[in-house]
Amino acid sequence: MSYIFLSMLLLLHNHLLWCYRCNKAVEDPILRLSIHFEIEDPTGTKEITAFEEQAEFLLDLKFDALLTSSLQENGEILLKEELEKIVGEKQKFEIRTTEYNLMRPDSPFTAGKIFAADHKEHKKSKHT
């Protein structure tokens, strides 16, 4: 992975959660975690997006812990440190593609599942 980007549109502003996309305070936000990064294998590189469960697996942190860190005064630095821990790691990815990806080849794929690099697949045997 050569770069990682954690997108947080809601930040604490004057003790309110503030959406910088809408430019207004948000009372009951629906918070979701996504990490955008680049993977590389012998065939090339591709941008990938990991949501919630897969992002937590990559970072080995729960979303609540990341959110708590981000709301601290040095939150940006803390998040950057967590993200830098996984740069260069090897993982196995199950990639999810959609019609959107087929129509827009430059669009990022979605990480369906992420496994440790040493994960062995167990194939089901067919018994008749």
C-alpha cells in the first residue's frame, strides 16, 4: 500500500459535530468508517475502499476508538499514526466489483473481505 486516506467529514466544531460538506451542524449523524488506499500486486496497482468491518480489521481498532482519537486536540496526528502502521503490510483481499466499476474502470473497488497474508483458503470437497 503506497498511500492511505481516512475521510472524516464530521469534526468537532464549537462542541458540535460539524459537516464540512454541508457546512452546518449535525445533531444525529450516521457515522461510517471508510479507508481509501492503494494496493499493489505483480499485475499492477488499484485503489480500494474498505468500509466498517474491513477497515477495523486493517487497523486493528474499533471505529469508536478512532472517533474518540480524532476528537482529541491532536486527533489528526493520532489518526495519521494509526494509518501509517499498516503502510507496507501484506494482506489478502477479496474484492467486490459492481456494474459501476465496469462502467468506470478508474473507480476504486470495494474490499469485500480482508485476510492476513498467511491465511490459507480451505476449499470445500465435493462428495457424492
